[in-house]
Amino acid sequence: MAGSGQAAVDALAGIGGGVVALISTYPLMTITTRLQTARSAASKSSKSQQPSEDSSQQQQQLLPLSLKSLISLYSGLRPAIFGTICSQGTYYFFYSLLRRAVSGGSERHATLSISESIFVSSLAGCINVLLTNPIWVVVTRMQHANKPFVQTVYELYREGGSLNAWSKGVLPSLFMVSNPVVQFALLESLSNLLRSRGIKRSTVNMLLIGALAKLFATVLTYPLLVVKSVLQVSGPSNMLRALISLYERHGVWAFFRGIETKIAQSVLAAAILYAVRSRLQAFVRRVVLFLIKKQAALK
């Protein structure tokens, strides 16, 4: 299969896995966003309060208490699905093309070194951020304020036009490219390890290595995610001011608020994504090859 054809297969498989993972874990995403962007009700002197107590109180306030609260946890799901389709499609399409280019145009199972995996993941991640950031600004605001899509877009436009939507949180988002970089570098290493030892790439194995890679990447890059959410919701106009403001209001723990929920969501989503993507990849590839052969037979 040609490079662009394989890239399309990878993109479709990534989209399918991403959408399933998103819908499965979306309420946890919303809770995490609200924890990250919530202002403490206490005064600035409360920074000396124990971090675990502050986080626990906020989680109790934000957990769903009724059907209405439960429904509100799905606020922004539709644009999030659209954003996931765009993000996963963009990322995996360029990841597949770049992976094939770096490996010299060899087959899709060609082994990449750690440095090659980091380069390919970084470049694909940066392209994805620059193309899809406005979608995620809208989604984050809808999760935070539970407002309709049209109202959210209108308010965002009034604040600074279309450029405002693109630039909100784009810098920490670019830094956060390190998250999938770490994740996919680990995935490549663990997949190569399984292959070298002759271990079958079963669904259970894919779930385990996907979850392990995402866990490590999430803990490492979580402070950047908090800053990005604060910038996208409102707050300071640049990354440095956001860092200073968060530290002055809540201390060091401000950069780890909601990390427990995020770890649960990220690990579960990554496991589902990787398992579903692996299965869809094989299925879509068979369908495409079948269609190609059928079309060739008709000529």
C-alpha cells in the first residue's frame, strides 16, 4: 500500500479509537477542567492549607449530584467529538507519513529508534496543535461554564476575534507536545519489546502498554495542562502571567489540581484508544485492500 494510503488507514483508525475513548471518559475530562480552572473560595492566606484537603473539597463540590449535573458533565461533547476527529486524523496522518519517511519508505512495522520516535511524534504533534487549537479552546470553555456552543464562540470572538481563539493556550499546547512524544516513544519501545520476545499483540497487552505509557506522560506534563486550561478559559494573557498568578493564588499545588481525575481519565482513554486503534487499523487495511483488488478486477 502506498505511503499516503497507509497514512489514511492510520488516520481513520486513530479517529475511531479517539472517538470511542473520548465518549467513554468525557465526564472525567469535564471534572478535570473544572478542577483546574476553579478559583479557591478561600483567601490568599489559605495557601498554607494542606493540598489534599483543598483538592478533596473541590472534588466534592464538582461531582455530579443530580441528573442535571450529570448531563452538564457532557457539555461540549459535540465539538469535542469534532475536535477529536480533526486532531486524531491530523496527528495519525502526519505521524504515519513522517514515520514512513524517517524509516526510508519501508513497511509500516519498521522499527524506529527512540530519537526517531521523538522527532516524528513532536513534528506531528506541533502540526496538530497549530491546526486544531481553536476547537479545543471552545471545548474547554464549554466544559468550564456549561454554556451553549454558539454563545461560547460569540463570547470568544468578542474578546479578540478569530486570532484570539487560535492563540489562547497555544504556547503551552505546543510544549505539551512532549506528552504524546513521551507516550509514543514508550509505546514504540514496549511494542518492539513484545515483538522481539515473540509476545502476541493481544488486546490485553495493547491495553496495558497504552495505559502505562499514558500514565508516565500525564504525570510529567500535567502542570502545562493546567496552565493551558486557565489561559483558554480566561485568566492572564500569556503563559508567564498565568504561571505567576496560579502560584500566588494557590501555591505549587495549583499546578497539580485535579491530577487524580486526569490520571484516571488519561490512562483509561489511552488504553481504549490504543486497543481500539490497533483493531480498527487491521480492519480498515483489509477493507481498503479488498476495495483496491475489486476495482483492479473490474478494469
